[in-house]
Amino acid sequence: MKLLILDRDGVINEDSDAYIKCLEEWIPIPGAIAAIARLSRAGWTVAVATNQSGIARGYYDLATLDAMHARLREMVEEQGGELGIIQYCPHGPDEGCDCRKPRPGMLRRIAEHYGVELAGVWFVGDSSGDLDAALAVDCQPVLVKTGKGERTLAKALPASTLVFDDLAAVAAHLLQ
């Protein structure tokens, strides 16, 4: 199985320090939906692992999150692709869960769902927390410069981190 795991905000859609609180604020990054569809059509399983503490903070509810994910799936399907499992952490940063990145709980659940090992699986994110979660389960950390990526790039990165301009560039590399 060719599995690729993506963070959501800042990788697939525009990010906001004020949170993405409604469907109207969920805006895909140019080329991201097409990249997911291309990968899917080429036999890749594309899964998502996303922190969504806005739920715990009361900024939006599960129905709103579900609507965002339904729209994401619909857009990928419109381009002939399919999106795999979406794991999300609804907890706040102080709740001590195992799923909130940089903890690797969501990545482990994705691996369990598909019955695969995570060693070497690419996890694409835009933050240090994404990279740390990847390293915790021996995934290949991949940083995109979209979202918080440029800020993250200004810090020290794990030595093994691969860096791409955006998700479209990741897909182009994997499909070459």
C-alpha cells in the first residue's frame, strides 16, 4: 500500500491563526485538491491527521467540521480521486490526549485502520508539531512552505526533513 498522510490546515487548505471556524473560511490552497486527486488516481491512499482544538475552544462544532471534511471529499471526488480516512483531534492543548500533534496518536490510528507499518510513510505538514509527530512513529517528515511552513522553516528542522513548496510539489515528486 502506498500511503501518504497529510496535515490539513496549511497543507490542504489555507490556515488562520484565528482558526477555520466555518465552511466559508475553509479555502483550499491552489493545487492541493488536484494533487490529492492525482495521487489517488495513481494508486496512493491519502489520509489526513489534523488537530482541531477549535472544537474544544467552542469556536465550531462537530457538524461544522464534518461539513468541511465532506466538502474536501466532494472536491477530491469531482477531480476523479478519493480521500482516505480523516483522523482529527478535537482536544485542547492542555487535555493530555494522545492524539494531539506532536503526539502521534492520530498517525497510529491511521496505521491501525489500514493495517500498515508507519516506518518510512511520508507525513506532510507545515509545523514543528507535524514533524515531531512524524518522527515519533518513524514516518518521513515532510514540510511544505504553505500555511505556517515558512515560519517553521526558519527554525531548526529535524535532519531528515524533506522540504517542498506545497502539496502539488509533493505530489509531483511522488508521481515522477
